[in-house]
Amino acid sequence: MTTLVIDHDVCAVELSFSEEAMHVSLDDGRAISIPLAWYPRLYHGTQSERMHFELIGDGEGIHWPELDEDISVAGLIAGKRSAESASSLARWLEKRRGGVV
């Protein structure tokens, strides 16, 4: 049996968004699309907030300062959804609406 060996971490080089998904171009030539529903903070964010991101660690991760969201490219490739609890998301949404947390 042959095992795949990756000589470097795959990194994001570009992001875009459609109504329902985040599209990530990778430095190895692949492009992946991830449903926004997998990441509720991105889903509930505005298009402007989604587009205000920073590639961190030379593209190994993505940070959205206005949404307080960080996602690793390795997690995206592995198909991992947000692990945020429902109660944490509810507090975040309430804070966004200007409510008391």
C-alpha cells in the first residue's frame, strides 16, 4: 500500500464567497468550496465582514477580525465543520444584535 506524503502544508492564496459558500484557492492549484452553513459566524456575517479576512501563517489559516473567527486550511481540507457550541453562537449573535450577554 502506498501512503501519500505531502512535502509542505497546503496554504490558502485567495478567497471568494458566493451566496451559499466560501471558495478557497490553494497554493497547490486546487480550489475547494465549503458551505457557509458549516461556519455559522461566516453565515451570519455580512459580505463586507466576510471579505475582511487575513491569511495567517503564510496562508495556513484564515482570520476574520470582525467575526472573531479563525479557520485552518487543514481543517477545511479535512472537511471539519465549526465546533462552536450552540450556546456560544447564541451569545455571539445576541452581542451582535446589541443585547446584553
